[in-house]
Amino acid sequence: MSNKYLVIHMTDPTGGTMPQGEDQRLLEDWAEEGDAAGRLGDGAPVAGPEEAKSVAVRDGKVLVTDGPFPEFKEWFAGYDIVTAESIDEAASFMAKHPTAVMGRVYILPVVKLPWDEE
């Protein structure tokens, strides 16, 4: 049974560097493998923190602020939806992505809401 996983790409100050050409080659190889295996769903890079907003509702009031806070050391750089038999299989696949070298990836199982499980 295949499961879906949300993969969050993060920057990480402890990550390595690689030339842009190698970054692009690894990404293209990863995408080709994922497409061939039917693993890849939606995904995209996102803008930097200077373009982000934070939204919260408190006491009935909508609060929209610039975000995130400057003390953040990591930044959400993009996302993918990946299909795999297990989270370990998803992790093995994501280890081939340039973000795993230059930053960090978080893999979260996609689950149903309690009222959708009936």
C-alpha cells in the first residue's frame, strides 16, 4: 500500500555547499527517478522570509504580520508530495535530493482528519 508524505525542504546552517551545476544535475536525476517510479506529486520552491506573512486569529481579530522572526536559523525553502511504501522508503528517496546535502528535509506522513475516517 502506498502512502503520501509531505516533504518540507529547509535551509540549515550546518548544511554543505555544492556548485549550481551539480545541484541542478542532482535535482534533475532525483525528479526523473521520482517520475519514473510514480513517486512525485505537487511540489515547488517558495519565496524567502522577506516575502512571507504570518496569519493568526486571536480574540476574533485577524492578525497578519511579516514573518518569520529574525531569530529563525532555518527557512522553509519548498515542498514536495511524495508517494512511497513507507517513511523509510521516502527517506531513502529524499536522501538523493540536493536539499539533503545543503539543508535538511522533513518527511511527514499525510493522514486523514478524524471525521474523514468513517
